[in-house]
Amino acid sequence: MRQVDVIVIGAGPGGAEIAAAEAARGSRVVLIERDAYAGGTCLNRGCIPTKALCAAAATLRTVAAASAFGITVEGLSADYGTAHRRAVDVVATLRADLAGALTGVERLHGEARLAPGPSVMVADEIITAPKVFIATGSRPAALKVPGAEHIIDSDAFLALDKLPAPAVVIGGGVIGLEFASIMNAYGTAVTVVEYCPEILPGFDAELAKRLRTQMSRGGVVFKTGASVQSVERVADEFRVNFKTSKGDFQAEAAMVLGAVGRRPVVPDGYADVGIELDKRGFIVVDERMQTSAKGFYAVGDVNGRSMLAHSAAAQARRAMGSDVDLDTIPAIVFTTPELAGVGLTADAAAAAGMAVRTVKVPYSACGKAVADGVDAGGLLKLTVDEESGVILGCHVLGTHAADLVAEAAAAIHYRATAADMAQRIVHAHPSLSELLSIAAARV
């Protein structure tokens, strides 16, 4: 047994944040990772490779639409294999950057088991420290239906250098829609089967519907309110059998992708040290990310509070004592067009009994959007408190939606009012950021 200052289990966004910060403070840090590379799901099998492919898909769509600017593109072709290789290279570059950020951190490769102390067992060694941070992330959830062995998950999809066609995506959440958008750009016929009445539960319902409509116009087929009953192999393809309120249906596919959520990866030994799990299997934590066992903390996907990479990093800062705002977390879907939101939706505010006002501004109201020729169906929604005018939420469908809600996140955190946004904050002209000031002026 040996003693160090800090033990971190998992080298994803949350774990790496803690390990690097603690090492910079002069702490003796041991970072334990079972995968071959640091970076966690986000860097290796999630956000980064997916966004590299989303960028390729968006570029392909831009080139295909170049005729509107008098640009003729003859013989347009797209090689998904090249886009995939670029995604692999992007991941490798960022892995090297992360390795540099972890200078001064002792890194161990292996499976960690929790033990009283607090202590951690890895390989044949027992390490103890005053604080153990669990940042072990999550894995793709499996759909439990007959024929589930025919369904591939997001990890397997990102390993593909060719796109089988046609494809069925089970799940209309963020992951499923981003993959559907990528495949659609490369000409793959895609059907999305979603259990809920609308795609993207938890996002602004009106914008989710608008996104579904726009993706449908682009060729993606949606089956909502659909419960998958089974998946069967038929010759060289697969058949997805699902049921809706209108009856039983089938969809044929060369590939069936499951995107039905993620499940926590909880280290062995959690029960031995007294760590409590909730009914979903996630680790229960308090506002400082402390678990029910003294000395053990849990950040990121494994606690289920907000399964986003930037949430994991923010929770890591909170666990280390920072007063970071964990209530104002932007969420983004990198489809074409993008959908992003931060803060309360009008529906959520109404459900909470709050008196709010929501203003909608189409992209066509913004000179930069019109000049760029983007997003005829783009829309920004600003939700403010009826009495005080304080900005409570911003939700956007359209180009650079993620960047627009970033400014809104700052406004929400500092309790800025619509008057502040419209009259006191200067937005460059012409820029898409003017959509915020236009909306605020209409409150």
C-alpha cells in the first residue's frame, strides 16, 4: 500500500480536468484508466470523432448548395472513408494534446476496484488517498428485444469506414440524430424509429419538431411513437419490427444502429465502501459531488446529472471547490441545421408555474443570415421572466446555434435582462449575434 494526495479513476473530461488541476497545484496524483488512451468516451468514441464527421457532412451539404451563389460543381462525389480517416487523425492529434496537459500526473493502466480507506486496488497494488474521484463515464445502453444481437452501438458505428445502406436508427435523441444526419448527407437512406411522440425529448418541443420537418425534407424518414418489437435477419439484411398506435410496421436495413441512451460504468467495490446508487444505477452525489461514502467523489456521466462532456468538466471544478454554475448547461445537437438550447424552455417554465414571455425571431430577420443564404427555417426563441425581464432561456435552430446560446448562457448566469441584451450590450453588425438583440428588443 502507498499513499498519494489524489486518486482519479477515469481519464475523460472530468477525470482529466481534476488530475491536471491537482498536479498543477503540486499534489501527488494517480490517474487510473482502463482504456488504451486517455480522453474517455468524448474524445475516443463520442463527441470528437462524431463532430469531425458532422463537419464533413455539413461541408458536403454546403458544396452541394453552391449553385445558389453561382458556383458550379461538376461531378460532385464524397468518399466517407476519407472523412473517417480524417476523424481518426483528429482524435490522434487531440490525444497528444491531452497527454501534454497531464504532465506531472502518474498514469496507471488497469481496472480499478474501490476499497475502504478510501483506497483503490489496481493490478496488484493498493493505493490510498484522502480523496478518490470516480470519473468512469458511461457506455451505450442496449435495447432488450429479440434479435438485439443484430443492433450495433455508437462505438461500432464510429469504427466503420463505409456506410451500409439503407440504415435504421433506433432512437431519436442527440446521438441517433447526429448519425442520421451524417448518413443522410452521404446519400444513405435512413429511417429513425423513436419511442417518444417527438424526437429530442427534453429539448424545446417546437424546435425539435422543426428539426424533424427539415430533416424529413432532406430525405430522413421518421417513425415516432414507435416501440421496437424485434430485429430479425432476412438474407443479407435486417428487418426492424415496430409498433405504433396505428398498427404494426417494418423497416428493412443493411445496418441497424441503436442509440437508446447510455448506462453508467460504476467501479467494482462500490457497495463495499458504502456508495449509494439511484434506481437507474447512477452514483448518488451531493452538490459538491461527494458520494455517500466519505472521501469518494463522482463526476460526469457516472452520476447521471448531466451526461455531457462540458458538464463533466464543470462538475470536476465544483468537486475541487469552484463555485461553477451547474444549472446553466448548454445542450447542442450537431445536425444540419444545428439545434441548441440553454436554460428554461417556455413549456418547462409553465410547468413550474412561472409567468414568462417567449419571443421568436426567424433567421430571416437578421441581415447576416440573409446575406449568407443560410437557414430559411432558422429560429431563435428567447424566454424571459414576465415581471423582471430577466432572461431565463434561449433555444435556437439554425447555423451556429451552439455559438448563439453561449452568449445566452452568460446572460442567464449573470441574470441579465432583455433590456440589458437589447440596449446595453453591443452586437457586431452584420452578425448572427444580432438575433439575440433583435429578440430582446421585442420583449
